[in-house]
Amino acid sequence: MKSPKNARIWAEPHLYNYQGFWYPAWQFQGVLECQKYFQAQDTDILLISSPKCGTTWLKALAFTIINRNSHAITSDHEQKHPLFYNNPHKLVPHLELESHINNPIFEPSSFSSSPSRLFATHLPYISLSKSAKASSCKLVYICRDTKDTFISLWHFMNELGSNHLGPNSLEEAFEMFCRGVSIFGPFWDHVLDYWKESKERPNKVLFLKYEEMREDPNFHVKRLAEFLGVPFSLEEEGSRVVEKITNLCSFEHLSNLGVNKDGKLPSGVENKTFFRGGEVGDWKNYLSPEMVEQLNRLNEEKFRGSRLEL
């Protein structure tokens, strides 16, 4: 199913609906090819999220954790780590984009020395390839407060949107989001499917919350490392490797690096676009009390009985 032509749908000409989720035209072909061609290996790691839920941060953390033996965490004046010169999205390839550009070739980052291939995707669970579901590969899912997700997505899509269509107003975007019409949405279905999988198969799916990670990043870095099969040794903890990773990958540090201020991805998207704010509770600057009430009501309705709270 395809949205009407010439409608402003998240600053896109139109969206495609496939298996119950909405995709921009420029990613839809990649979604189909990824589902068809991607052959997951048992040692693969897939970082998954609905858009604007902490993907950039999770990419930086996971890459640094699994490659820490070959890429030691150095001080700012040495600047030897790949993150000093590469946006996290360059270090961790995105399946939908890679499958469309290089189909059916999937190669990990040339900077990675880990035996595990590290990829990212926004695909909902239903649209993952059969091998991604059936193999022993690890799925790491990160979600975020619904209200902050919406505001971040609204800013991001207006930044990337087609100039001839113009941006969507906050009210236009809000109405679509609440109807489930958003990039890789409905948001609630995307989150809930992975939440259920994490409860049924906790050894395969790790479910993370952005706000909890911001509140205690060291704890969650250790939790992530253990899930990925590369826990920190007592020696590493004693030499504060966990804290070094947390600091290197922090929003404040990454957003101030030259590569993320001035650089661009191969797609042409400016790196700074991925570092707007990263704040918890930024929605308070935008949403009316009525909007907040509506999103809270939708959260309660969509997640009822699941024990999931956002």
C-alpha cells in the first residue's frame, strides 16, 4: 500500500506500507532486499531500534565494546580510536541502506577486528530475514520515551525532508504519529514486538531503554558487554575501561568531535544531523498538555498487559 501522491508525509513524497509498517520510498527497496538476502551468521550482532531512539549512541558503544582489544581507549590528545575520525553510522553499517546499495553483499566495518559482524537496522521484527530470527545471532534493541521519540523524529525528518514539499508542522506530524503513520512505524507495534521477543528469548534479544542507560551508563555498558559475550575482566574494571568507554561514547564527547560537526556520510547526510540534543524530557519544550495526555493514553492502550512502560 502506498500513501497518496504529493502529500506531506513526514516531509516525504509518500510512504509505503509493508507488513503493517510504513517506509519512505528511498528505503523501501532496501527493506525488501534485506529481508530476502541477508544471511545472518550465529556470531552476528544486530543493533535495532525505531528511528531516533538512541541508535547512534548504541552503535558507538557496541563497536567500542567488541573491538576494545584492538582499538584501545586513548586520551583525547592521542585521538587514535576510530570514533575520533568516523561517525558511528560509518563504523556500523545499516542493513537497509547496505542491502539497497550493495545487494546482496554485507560487509562489516573495515575498522572492526571482532569475529562478530556488527550491523544495525530499523526493521520491525516481522520484517527481519528468516536467518536473523532462526540463527543464534544477538539482537540488541533500544527504545525511548514515546514523547521524546516523536519530537526527535519530527526534527530529524524535517531536516532530511524534500525541499519542494516543505516541513511538516508539529501538529501535522503529531496527528500522523498517533495514527501509527511514521517512519518504520507504528512506533508502539515496533517496540512491543521486540519487547515480547526479549521476554520469550532473553538470551537472544536484549531490550534496553534509553533513559535508563543515560541514568546509569556504566551499569548498562557492562550489561551490554556480558550479553555480547565479551564481559569486562576484573583487570579492565580496575583500570576503569568501562568508564573510559562511557566517556568516549557520550553524547557530549561525540557531538563535539570535528568529524561529527563538519563531516558527511556517503549518503550525503551531515553527521551533525544525528546530534541534535540527546536530552531526556525535551518533549516538554514542544508538546501541549493535550498532546501529552493523548500519547500517555496511547501508551497505556498499546502496552496494556505487556508490563512495558515508556
